[in-house]
Amino acid sequence: MFRVNRQTDYAVRVVLALAKKPEGTRISTAEIGREMLIPPALLQRIVAGLANGGFIKTQPGRDGGIRLAHLPHKISLLQIVEHFEGNLVLSACVLKEGDCPFENKCPVSCQWKRINDLIRDEMSRIDFQQLVEDGIQIESALKHRASIPLEVVPIP
């Protein structure tokens, strides 16, 4: 089963937290850790990985912090996932590495590739501006639902 690891999930949360802020806004890693419930030790590794990947800029010091290196619509979910996980591959036969005795006659191999390509394409279309907007819609729907009074119906 393909599943992103916890570090990747947290990295997505960090980028999302930064994407919610006005352009160029720096935030302390402690603030992001509190907001996104990320353990400090792991957060430091994630921030270093995001900085090494060119996704964020860091500024040390009292007035320092981190900010996005690009506008949120320029960073895709796929970029972050593949930066932390490596290439997204559902099956080794998609890579065409090694000697598979069924390589040229396997009906499953082409389906793995098709599915893999669909997932990668979809993840590349999801950018962090879209995720911010999706989050706003979700919060709005939850607030609306919370404002609807519940009707208590007595049980006969």
C-alpha cells in the first residue's frame, strides 16, 4: 500500500501553514509547530529539508523565521511528496528496472503505469493555493453547520 510517511505529512502541513499567510510573511518554527501539532525535533528536520529543496527561505535570529520561497500556486503537492519520499511509484515494473520475464507481455504492467501516471498528474495539479482555498471552504461549511440549531425529538 502506498502511504506517505509522517515526515512528508508534516512537511505538507508546514507548507500549508506558510501558504495561509500573506506573501512574504515569516513565521517562527515554534508557531508552526504549535499550529500544526508537529514535534519540535522532527520540525527542524522538515524545515531543513524544505529549505534544501528550495521550497522555503529561512532567516535565523530573533526576528527570523521561515517563509515560502515561491507563491503557493507554484508549489504542488507532488513536489513536496516526491522531495521527501522520492519518485512516486506504485510498482517496480513502472520503473522498468531489472529483468522481468513478463515485461513485454504483461497486461498488469501497463495498468500500473496508467494508474501511476493518473496519481502523479492529479497530485501535480493540486497546488497549495488550492489547498488554502479548500480549507477556507471546509471551515465555512463547518461554521454554517454549527450554527444550525439541533431539534431535539423526544423518544416515545
